[in-house]
Amino acid sequence: MARKIDRRDVLRGIGAAGVTGTIGLAGCLDGGGGNGNGNGNGNGNGEDEEAADAGNGEDTGNGNDTEGTETEAETENGTEETDGNETEDNGTDDNESEGNETGGNETAEDVEIDIGREVMVGVLQPTTGDLGDLGGPIRDGAILPGAQLEGTGLELDIREEDTQTDTEAGLSAAQALVDAGYPGITGAAASSTTIPVATDVLAPNQVVGISPASTAPGITDLEDDDFLFRTCPSDALQGEVMAELADEEGFETAASFHLNNDYGQQLSESFVSAFEELGGEVSQTVAFEAEQPSYSSVLETALADDPDLMIVIGYPASGQQIFRDYYADFDDGETTIMVTDGLRDDGLPGNVDNEMANVIGTAPLAAGPQVEAFTEMYEEEYGSSPGVFTAQAYDATAVLILANVAAGENDGTAVRDNIRAVANPEGEVVGPENLAQGVSMVADGEEVQYEGASSGVDFDDNGDMQAVTYEIFEFSMDGVETVDEIDYEA
């Protein structure tokens, strides 16, 4: 279970009063830490989606800076109207990408691309429901490569569908993309949606998916015939990060309070196993349902044994009520709370009306080789900072475009078989700074290696990331601030 861990900075003074002695790291996250929080690059829930499955992993808020400060429909591209399960952005046909020209060190005029056919990519994200606040910015990250490639001559069709943070709606939306002929899909976000979508829709129809935010450990060994990849890390890693942080800070007892879905259950199990292996004691493990009017009774159960630490795994919409109830009825000034990527939401303290000084969190951090170029493009396109899992979403779509061009056709199996070829070593390095050039090179038969905004984007045999960076963050009324970074290698 040993992992390579490099603590770049020393986190100081975590206690009931929260994190003190903040180390102002320049930031950025997206990976789960996305900074839509105004921390910089945006990262992140997943969960998962989730953001959470975030996010925030998977599967992540409220228009915060961490989620790209914009809610799902409020971007400079226009409001999004939902008709059934399909979203239509800006009134473009099939949501064909029509955005401003952006592009790190290149402009659309620098490269001409004509492959004689259309490249089709689907985007499947939760722009409504419990993850809606995080899903909108993740969706924005996913469609950003289309805006960047506008004007190159590449015929690119990007169509969006809303999972509504609901499994059945997600299955229906995924099927709509498959039926329309999209061979590759950026999505979903919540692990509880991504898993059935992969097994019931993608794999049977030989369509490949890359999730930017589904962090459930169970995805690693899913029987998906290699049709599911992810640009976010597994929560098997995040659970260990959380446990090691808790152990370093001297917490001897903990309670787990988690959302009752794949993201919440599996991340909780990962933390509990790692914490107990380090000698800690978990007094209570309590599951809760999403978006309930009150969480007082289940919070009472979780806190019954006065743990030193309570971990909370969930999404922003539920998190608002959880923390309102906690501060109204249970705040004793002594318990530290640790949250995960799904709750990395700049707007959470304001919505709870509390500084949340006793809360710390962990989330995947967007720390890829070309994160600065991505951040610049995202801010130029949307007028806000990237959020959790937005960089992972950009990387997922960029890889799908490159793999589609390499495949030579809109065929899911062919796209799947070219994903590692365009992402993993060897080849000429391409990324957000020069995506158009990379597409042109692939069209000419040249080998490329995509290095992204969220990470180096090297996929292992299971479609997981091989090395990632996590952040430790804290809250204030101003939002979320990164106070430490941890490099983690599987």
C-alpha cells in the first residue's frame, strides 16, 4: 500500500480552529481542487463528479470560482436550455462548438486542418441536480477545445447532454449520444452515473468514454472492455491522502459521514481502511441521502462518540444543509471536519453563513505541464477562473479529438485504440498550448504525446491516471484557498 508521496510544503496547525499558518501556494486546481474557487487554475468530485462523483468525485458550486464561477447555464457562451435530456448551447446546431478563438501560444489562424470529414465528440455532464453547480463549469471545460479549434478548418461537432445528477437520466442521455453516432464521450461526472453508463451503454455499443470527475475506486476493475478511461485519479489514492493527513495531525478517532452512492461509499471505505491501518479508530460510518431537508438526526449519530475528526463526503447542494445543521446544533469548537473534492465549493461558506474555520479538505489538483495555458484560455472564454475537474474535462475532450483524428473515422473502437497512442509517451509533446498544431500533426500521421492541464495524462492498463497531485484546502468567507500540495504516484 506504500505510495510515493512528496510533501512540497508542510501543513501547519490543523485543529478545531481550522488551518493556520497558510502557505500561499499559487494555485490552481481543477482536478478536484479546481480552483474555480478563485485559487487559480481550477481543478476536481468528484466526485466525482463526482465532481463527484465532483467534486467535486465524483465524482463539483454555486458558480464559484472553483467551478468556474459560473453555474451551468451562465457562461459567456449564453444560457443553456434543456429540452429533454439534450442540452442546446447558444442555439448552435447540435451544439456544434462555436466559441471565441483562444489558444495559449497559438491562434486559430496559425493552423489549417482539413481531414475531409467531421470529428464527433459527445459531452455528458450534470448541469442540473445535486452536482449542477459544479457540473456547469466542468461542461464548460469539456467544450473549450471546440472553441479553441474554431477557425482552423476542422469540422468539429460537440454535442452536450445533461445527466441531471441522476442515474436514469444519465443513461437516457448517454443513449441519445450513442444513437446519434458519437463515438467518444467526455463523461460522466458522478461515479454513480458513469459506472452504469459504461457497462450498460458505452461498452455494449462500443463507444468510448473518458470521465473527468468519476473517482470511485471500483471503476478501475470495471468490466468495460477498455471503453472507459478517466483523467481524474481514483479515490483509492484520495482515501490514503486523507488518512495520512489525519494521522500526521494527531487525530486518533474519526467518523465517516458520506453520501449514499458509489462515490461516497467507496471513498469512505478507502479512508477507513487506510486510517485504521495507520492505527486510527473509526467510531461511526454513517451514510446520508442527497438533498434532504434536514440532516440533524444522522449528524447526531455520526458525532455520538465525540470523534477528533469527521470526514464529510458529498456534493454542494446537500452540503449546504449539512453544514447549516452542524453549526446550528453540533458545533462544539473541538471537532475538525475534513471534506473531499465534491464539496470544494467557493460559495459554501456564504451559503452556510459560516466561515467554516474548522473545515479542511482534499481534492485532486490541476497541476499538469500546461495548466497555465488552459487557465488563461478558460478565463478568456468564460470570464471566470476554472473550477474543480474543469482541467480534467478539457483534457478528456482534447484526447478524444486527437484519438478520433488518429483513428481516421468516427468509430468507437478505433477511437479507443488510439487514446493511449496520442496520450502516452512517445511522440512530440502537444497540449493546451498547441492543440491545433497537435491535431494537424496527427492528421499528417505524426506521433504525439498529449500533456495536459490536469496532469501528464498517462493512462495505465485500466484507463486510470498513473500520477496525480492533490491539494489540501481550507475555507473562508472569501472562498477556498489551497494550503498544501501532495504529489502521489500509483
